[in-house]
Amino acid sequence: MALIPLEDEDLEFLMGPNRKQFILEDMKKSILKNHTLEEIAAKHGISKRTLNKWLMSLGEEHQELRQLCIDNMLAEATEINNAVKNFPLTRSNSK
């Protein structure tokens, strides 16, 4: 029997408002400690997509939190890019 993936609204209903609120509060604290959305989502057993949707739905008073999350993602991408640049690759001889 195949499982049917749940939509975000169904997930919110099954989790209940208290659990969602708990996750949102933990997300706020975790982002301030430079944790990624992937790490936070995995910790709570939800998808990164759902967590990101919840983050984007927060009011304007959370704009700084969203910006910090984006800054953290950019810093992580820069670290990855620098690691790739510094990785020694052997060059093949082209004829």
C-alpha cells in the first residue's frame, strides 16, 4: 500500500497548534544560534519546506529573523564554494 504525502495544512492539523508554536519558538532560538533550517526541521521531524513556509508566514516583526536565516544560508554557500575552489583536482591532458 502506497502512502499519500500530506499537504502542509494537513500536517498542521495533525500536529496541533501547540506543537507548531513550540517548533516556531525553537526555530527562532535555533536560527539565532546559526542552525540551518535543515537541522531544525530534522530535529522536529518535519520537512524543510514546511519550516520555511512557516518562517515566511511570520509577521513583519520577524523580518530580521528571516534575514538572519538567509545570511546563514549565504555564509554556508560561501564556505562550500571556497572549499570547492581549494580542492585540488587533477587535470586531464586534452589532445
